[in-house]
Amino acid sequence: MIDPDGIDCVLAAGDAGDLDEIRTWLQLLPETAYGQVFIEVFSEIQIEPLPLPPHVAVTWLCREAREPSPRPGIGRRCGEALESAVDAWFDEWLWSDSSTGRNFHLWMGARTSSVMQSYWLAFDRKLQKRWPGFCETDCTRNCAES
């Protein structure tokens, strides 16, 4: 459960395969939660209603509707749109004032995407360098050792 008094913002990032888990995570958020959800899908047909707290927004990233692939003849890889959106969000909300610690709750999905697997590992290392001990005490990911 999230302590709403200590959270500045929330972020969830996943893909169509994560919808059930994201829905459950959203239902656990307090009504006072503030933040963003990014979900990458292939097509608009995969968009579903989600139980959003009043101050949490969802952005659906449809791969088939995005700009053309930078690789002619090959479509965008799973996770590329999500990586760009999450990276831009962190640039604005987390890294802009790096001298100040931020209290945010992050739900990381899209783990079947090689693009996002690499992104999350690099992100964990970046957080660990900037704010050692940032992770929950019962976390089993061993971010600092990756």
C-alpha cells in the first residue's frame, strides 16, 4: 500500500500484457494520487477503460499510429514508444532538479520487451548512482549489483 503523505507523484509504464496488473495497481492508489500511466499497445482496439484516480492520467501509445519507423521496411519495436514517453516524463519530473530527492511510486512493466528490459536496468543503475539506497528495503532486484 502507498503512503499518500510521502508520495510526490506516481508513474506506471507497461504494455497491453500488463493491463490486469496496472488495473490492480491503480485501484490501490489513494484518491489523492497524482501522476501518469503510459501504456504501449499495437492498435487502438487494445485500449480499455481503467479505474483512474482523479489526478492520474493515462496516455495510450499506439505503435501503428506513431511516426514511421526509422528503419525502412521494419516496424517499430515493442517498447520504443514507451521508452521515449517514460524517458521524457523522467526528464521533466525527476532529473530536472536532481539536487532534490523525489518521492515517487513507480510501477514498471513491459518486461517482455527487450527495449524496456534494457531501459529499466539502466534506470535502476542511474537511480542508484544518484540516490544510493533509493529502492525499498525489501526489494529483491539487487539494482546496485546489476
